[in-house]
Amino acid sequence: MKIKILKDLKSGESGKITRIDGGHGMVSRLAALDIRPGSIVKKLSAGVMGGPVTVEVNRIQIAIGFGMAKRILVAVEDSAS
Amino acid sequence: MRILLMGNPNVGKSVLFSRLTGVHVITSNYAGTTVHYTQGFMKLGEYQVEVIDVPGTYTLEPTCEAEEVARRIIDSGDIIINVVNATNLERNLYLTLQLLEKKVKLIVALNMWDDTRHQGINIDLDGLRKALGVPVIPTVATTGEGIKTLVENIPKAVSLEIPVRSHEERWAAVGNIIEHIQQVTHRHHTFSERLADASVRSFSGALIAIIVLTAAFIIIRFIGETLIGYVFDPLFEKFWVPVLTGLSVLLEGNGFLHNILVGTLIEGNVDFVQSFGLLSSGLYVPFAMVLPYIISFYLVLGFLEDTGYLPRLAVLADTIMHRLGLHGYAIIPTLLGFGCNVPAILSTRILESKRERFIAATLISIAVPCAALQAMIFGLLGSHGWKYVAMVYSTLFVIWIVLGTILRQIVKGFTPELLIEIPPYRLPPWKTTLQKLWMRTYGFLMEAVPMILGAILVVNVLFFLGVFEVIADFTAPVVNGVLGLPKEAVTALIVGFLRKDVAVGMLAPLSLTAEQLVVGCVVLAMFFPCIATFVVLLRELGIINMLKSAAIMITAALITGGLLNFIL
């Protein structure tokens, strides 16, 4: 198990969200889209130059602004990486 | 009795609404197509009941204007049909549980049921019914499957006594249900999914975006010009010219009535653009110049909306849009603005903060020309050479960037980050795409044509009364001194408040140079919104912000017009 920041995940890598470092507003906005501690996310692509990070959670694709993606921590299985 | 359709964004509530009520509403494949509620009626047994299509919401704690609308309306409903995306129960059931806690009568429509099979998702329906305690009906709104059963079961909607839970408890409850009733089998990526991945990656995505937008532009031009050249123009030339010529002779070629109906003769003939009579320009401008472009623009836009491409464009545009104080999703209202600014400004409701909505609405009103205005710019400037048309567009683009950069600095508040759902690509259901095109075209014919005729009537009466001359003399220092246009061009600016297409048409008889036309078109596009846009800006922004926005428009238009006059 390794804890990584969501934006640092490789494309195609997945893991379980362990923590979201944000205010109540940000946490609840993300939670509404199923991005919350315990959710399994798979990173699909990352925008360069501060573009949004795209992830898949429960077969739905979500684009997350770069600033938020920096504050989401994900536990990645060692074997997966 | 009142039935509410509620559910997450982009689960097909509006398609279901059309099925239930026969009322056609604009539907697309992206979250936030519906930003205000739509009302319709359906027959339930012997009764007429009211059905409301509520904007999509992920949760009952509102995060943007559209969700706020959804939350406020709950208490007014007798029965709620909770439309659920069957391929994503994990998230959709969260709202279902929240609704159940409100103790309202609920029935669940398990929509996109057909997609569960393709995606290898197996749902135990009876298990789900037991777990939720309310009727659950699988439906496919786009084909109509299950709608009849849904309607039959509406009276069986029940309200349950469920205590209000905390977030964690609710998510745990959802997880618990999913574990028991859903099985997902792994399967390989399909071609459209691989394409879906490619279109949000920065390099391949940018390439795809350039190709899509260029193709869109070429197709819009091609269809528009073909309709004009092979359908509408010949129709007018062949059938309408003889009628007008006859009428002109009958009215002895001059006089008040002649000028209002046929217009002024140009070198002894009726000129559809310059004559400016109700029956000449009044019909030619809307039907032969603007309508073809309305049709071609909305056909292409509808296609893009229904495939699900627009949210991907939003992801790509995010970095640029942040420089303008917006986030990527603002690209959707902006694109809508190229059709008509009114629905564009309404759709800024999908943006979360007041600041974003102000910036987006202002930028759209200033720098995004509607289809009617663009059609006239093509018609008038195109004959002088395409580089002049390109000048208008590039000027507006620069204004969009510069003004956005300034607004980002000076408008108070904050812009939240992009957080959107990216829908799967879908092949547009042709019937609904064409239906949508028809609704938008019909809307143009019903709303714009009377306005155009009214504007032309007003122009003629004011000319006759000599009002324009007085104004023209008064504003000459600005119009002539700053913008370098003949003083009579002020009439076009005034008429621009009624209809921008008519206003551009008024520049035609002034025998302007191509450069002057460029200045005229740019200033007309920026100067002030047309009355329809003005009303919707006032309603959406409030009077104070509307005034601020208008002040920005006038200042920016005069500065840009002056600069262009100086450079060209």
C-alpha cells in the first residue's frame, strides 16, 4: 500500500480514496459525485498545465479540477503500480 | 395533483418528461441541459395531472442555481418520480435515499435499463424493490420501453417513515444495497470508450477538438450557403420579385405606404437587403438570410450536444477558461450563444458562483455573435472578401480574451474548480435531434420574425418622422469622429436594440467601405444586447449587475470601434 496524491497517479492506475483535504464545500461537492473516502477511483487522464484530471468511479467518468485533484489522497496497491 | 421528475443530471428526465406529457423540451447528452423547471400535463386514469421536469441534482444540498431550483420545488409535489441511471446506482441511490427521508410519495424509474446489459451490470429488481420499499420500474426513455408500466404504477408510489440520516450513514446504506442487488462482470473496452478516453487527453484531445470545431464550422457554412443559394434565394427571385414589382407599380413607385410595404427602390428596382420594406427586406432577411443559418447551426449544435462531446470540450477548455475567471463548463453556454444569446445566458445557471455567471453572461453578450447576426455579417461582408469576415471574428475573439482577463481581476468572488460528469458517447437518436432542430427553428420563426417586421416598421416610421436625423446630428461626434462611420449609422445602433440582424441590414444602404463595415459589425455585435437578451440579462443578473454589464459593453464597444477605425 502506498499513499499517493490523485494527480500523481499514472493513467490507468487505480486506488481507494483515503482522505480529501478540503473545506466542507469542496468535500460535499466531490461527495455528491461519488468522490469520497472509500471510493475506488481509476485515473484515466491528466490535463497538462493545470488542466482537469479525469477519473472513473463506478463506471462513470468525472473530470476534477487540478486544484482539487491535488488534495485527494489515494491508497494504491503496490502490485498495481 | 402534481408529479415531479427528479434525479441526477443527465439521466434522461427530460426525455421521460416528453414521453409522459407529449411536451417537447430540449434534451442533450450532458449534465445541466435543463436549468429551470418545465411544466406539462398527462392523463392519469380520468384525471389531468401536472408534471414538472425538475433540473438535475446530485444531492438535496444545493451547489448551484439549477440544484437550488430543484430543492425548492420538492415540497410542492404530491408524487415524485425519481429517475435513476441504472448503470450507476452507487451514486444515484444517494439522492433516492435523501428523497425518501423527505417522506414524499416516491416511485423509481430505473432508466437506461438497456445499457445495463451492454455494460455487464446485473441488477436484482425484486431485491432493489424490497431494499428501497417503493415501486421500481425499469425504463428506456429514448425508446419508450417501460413507460406504460411506469404510468400504471404511479398511483402505487408510497412514502416511508425513514429517519433522516447523516452523509456517512446514507452512503453506507447505499453501499449495503448495492452489495446485495448488483453484480458487475468485467468486460473489455469498446471502441467508443477508447475514443472517449482520447478526447479528454490533452494532446489527442486538442487535435480532436480542432478537427471537430473546424468541421462544425465548414458544415454550418456549407449547409447554410446551400440552403440560401439553391432554395431560399431562387424562391424569392422567382416567385416574390414579380409580386413585389407588381405591387410597386400599383402603389406608383413612391409614397409612405409604398416605402413601408415595398421599401425604397434602388436604381428603380426592389433590393431585398437595401429597400427595407416590410414585404421586401422584412421577409428576405429572416427567411432567406437568417433562417438557413439557424437551421444549419442548430443541426450541427444538436448533433454535438447529443453525442456527448461538449463536456469533453469543457475539460480541454478548462485551463484557458480559468484565465477568464471561468471554468471549463462555461464553454457550453458560450457555444449556445453562437445560436442565440438568450438560451446561452439562461444556461449560465449551470455555473456555480455569481461571479462566474456575471462574467460568462457579460462575455457572451459582448463577444459572442448570435446566428442571426453572423448570417448577416456573412451576407454583407462575405462579398467584400473573407478576410474582412475573419477580421470581425478575430477582433471579437481578442475582446473575449482581453475582457475576460480584466473581469477575472476586478470581479469580486471566487471561481470554483471544474467538477463535471463526462457522459458516455452516444449515437444521436436522429428523431430527437431533428425534433430539437425543429423546436429551435420554430422558436426562431415565432419570436424573431415578428420582431424583425416590427423593427422594420419602426425604422420606416422614424425615418418618415425625421427622428433619426435629429439623433444622427446629435451623436455625429461619436459615430463619425470616433468610429469613422457616417452619422446615419447611429440608426443601426439604435435598431440593434430590437434586432441585430436588421441593424446590420441597415448598414447596407450607407455604401460603406469594407473597413467601415468591419467597424460597424464589430460595434453592433458588442454595443448593447438586443431586447430579448436584455430582458434575460436583467432577470438573471439583477438590475445593478445588469447596469454594470451594460456599462462594460458600451465602453468596450466604443474603445474597440475607435481602435479599429484608427488601425484600418
